Amino acid sequence: MGELQALANIGAKLEKQLEDTGIATPEALRAAGSRQAWLNIQAIDPSACYMRLCALEGALQGVRWHD
């Protein structure tokens, strides 16, 4: 388990996608922001949907994405 999985909503798959786009730490995710991180993921995985964007924003805010 990496550092990103310690955040809400971040599992192994999403952590791997973030790392594949150069975002490997919570600080890097905060710096990029949820929208840019999602766009980066969408560039390598066109199936990245709105729920993944919500998961990323929830990770930054410390809440479950469906809340």
C-alpha cells in the first residue's frame, strides 16, 4: 500500500493510475488538483468517468466520494 491509498477513495487501481501519470504522493495530488489528475488519468484510460473525478475530489477533501 502506497501513500495515496491512505487517502479516502484511493484503492490500488486508482493509485496505480495516478502513479502512471506522475502523481505518486498526496502532496502531488493536491498540487495537481482533482480535475487535472482526472484528465491525466483519462488520457491513459478513456473509461475514467465522473465517479473517478468525484473520488479524487473526495480524497482531497477527506470524504467518501458518494457523500
